Amino acid sequence: MSQRYFQPEIETMPREQIRALQSERIIEQVQHVYRNVKFYRDKMDAAGVKPEDIKSIDDLHLLPFIEKDDLRDQYPFGLLGVPKSEVVRIQSTSGTTGRRVVAFYTQDDISVWDHCCARALVAAGATNEDVIHVCYGYGLFTGGPGLNGGSHLLGSMTLPMSSGNTERQLQFMQDLGSTVLCCTPSYALNLAEEIEKRGILDNIHLKSGIFGAEPWTEEMRADIQNRLRIKAFDIYGLTEISGPGVSFECEEQNGMHIQEDYFAAEIINPDTGEVLPDGEVGELVFTCLTKKAFPLIRYRTRDLCKLTREKCACGRTHVRMNKPMGRSDDMMVVKGVNVWPSQIEQVLLQLGYQANYRIVVDRENNRDSIEVQVEKTPAMAADETYDVVKAQGKIVAGLKNMLGIKVDVQVVEPMTIERSEGKAKRVIDRRNLYRS
Ligand code: DLL
């Protein structure tokens, strides 16, 4: 049966009630983390804040921030808020051990996440009569498991396709009559291209798609909608906060509703930490109001965007964020994987190169490419036994090991990469993904 909201009483809750619910939950959550996580206790003690100081959601700003580096320092169990016996799942971000974040979930935390994704699916027009084709990756990545859980909760037929194997994706899409597609926007375009090549669009019955995990523009949306004849919805999330579904687009396609009963959102000035009013661009910060196993409080996402509490024509009352407009750090999403230039540098230095390199990211035919150009050191240039092809192969393998994706590598002569007079500009990203 068609429905407008998955949980109307929550999704359309009057704003004062949302605030009241958030207040109730933050009080309990702060007591939980203070009692059960030494990291938070120490941080709050150092900041001179006691759990009793948090009397409502308006006091959120008194609490210290938590950052990616804290997560790294506390790896693996330092932020765990419950006994291990209560944990039923882990998920993890892509990247190396150095950058890896492991997030823990209790059964209730999984249920929160499933509800987030079920709401997103319903907002994209899905019902229990739909066939939900999930080709986000499964495994440690949150994309597959998240949408899978939401689809189960909704009671829809769920195809746990995972990523890759386009041939099989298209076969199942036709044979099983997939109606809702869940994948990265770049893979959606890739599928569109393959469908066109085969001339099978008339055998495909998709009506909508839920695309996220990487930045994409309004132009890409128009392209996907035209080529697949669907309505394309944005979905946002991050492993640290649960995964996809932290916010999602409704039929208005005008910003993503943040699930405020579960997550409190703030926008801050990334330089000063000051909280900014609605409408101003800054760094998005999330507080988990109910999650118990990995309860992040005032987590700095590094995603830049703005919030609006203006009424949405869909009837949902939860605050909306616009598409992320950039990052306040240098992370890129390439081929769906989070990549930091420092990881690439680490591999190059480990293999004996110096920090004279350049990273060129591009997108052609909806496929990301990433090339690293690195200079030989003078010693390598003078060494007659130095074999460029072999050397490149070694770097490719090292990067694959570090990032999990194929990177093209070119070793070039010393002094051929332009030197900068100020901050080195090592990354050239030709995709312009944050323009919208
Ligand atoms: O990408 C979770 C996810 C899976 C979201 C499937 C949506 C769909 P991470 O791998 O931890 O988690 O990467 C999180 O990806 O901080 C953003 O920078 C970026 N990102 C995620 N969704 C969007 C989006 C998943 N819709 C990081 N638009 C985030 C722009 C996005 N950037």
C-alpha cells in the first residue's frame, strides 16, 4: 500500500515537540557517555562540564567536540559505550588502519539505523510492493547493510546485489523487476550507459533511486533522471554516525531532512568552533541522541553545508541540510572510497620517494580515475638499474593495499612537477563535484 511517511507521528512532529524529545534524549545520553566512556568523562572534566549541566538540547554547545583524530586515538574499543556482549555488529570506513574507524552497534542501534533507511525509502516512493535493488557495497561499508535493513523493515523484496558485476545487475533488474535502485550516483550513470548500450531500457522498470555516499551535482541528477526515467533522491550519512540515512531527500528534492529524533545537527565555524545560525555555511556537527554502542557527541564531520528549518511542502518538520558544498579537510571520495592525500604520501615515502608528487582525479564516462605522478629522487635518476615499469608497479600495489582501489601511477623525472611558493597544491580534482 502506498504511504507518504514511514513514521508520520515522528516525521511530521511539531518542532517544539522535536526539541522536547531531543532535550529528553540528550540528558540521558550525556549521562550514559559520562558513566560508561572514560574518554568522554575525561574530556568533560577537562572542559569543566558535568552531566547535570546539560538540562536541554540548548545546552549542547557546552559539550566538547569529538574529531576524527580522537576516533583514531581511541581505536578500537576506546569509545565503546556498552559491554562487548551487547554489540551485535561492526561497520567500518574504507581506508587504512591509520584512518580506519570501527563503529559498533547494539541491536537497538541497528534498529535506529533500519528506521532511518526505511524512512528514506518511503520518502523516495517505496512501499512493501517494491523490489529494492541494493548495489551499494556490502560488508564493512555501510551502504549495502543500511539500505538492506531499511528495505527489510519496510517489508519490501530486497535484492542484496552489492557492487560490481554489471552484467548480473542488469539481468536481475530485468528478471526480478527492480523498481528502486540504491547505489552511488556514479554507478547509476554507469548502469544507464550499459542499459543504453544494450538497448534494454524498455525492459527496466525502475521508478526511483536513492543515491549518495559521494558528492553529486544537480546536473548529474538531471542526467540520471532522464537516462533511467526515474526520480533520483539524495541520501547522506557517515559510518561514524551510523551510515546512510542520517538525512534523506523527500519528493520536494530540496534538501535532506536530518533525522532529528536520533541525531542533533549543528553548523559551526570550522576555524573557531562557534555555532552558526541557520542559513550560514559551516561544518556539520552531529550528536547521536540514542545510539549506545558508539555514541558520538558533537562529532565534527568536516562536511560543509547549511541548514534550514523552513517548512517543507512534504509535511516533514525535521531540519534540512543542503547537499554538502565541500570539506573542511582534504578528503576526497574517489570510486566511492574515502581518500586522503596523506595516505598516498605515506605509501610514496615508504617506497623511498620524496614528497614531490601530484594527484589528478578525473571522471570520464561516469568512472572516476585517479593518477599519482611522482618524481624520481636524484639517486633513482642516477641509478642505471632503476626500472620505471617495475617501480610503478610497486607503487600501484602499495596504493591498492592502502586505499583498496586501483590508482594509475607515473614516475617522472626530478624537478618536473611544479613547485609551489606557498602551500603545496597537490590535488587537481577535475570533477567539480561540489558545484551544484
Ligand atoms: O558514505 C555512508 C553512505 C552510504 C551514505 C550510502 C549514503 C549512501 P562513509 O564511507 O563513512 O559513509 O563516508 C562519509 O561521504 O562525510 C561525506 O563527505 C560523503 N557523503 C556521504 N553521502 C553523501 C552525499 C557513507 N549524499 C562521507 N553527498 C561523508 C555528498 C556524501 N557527500
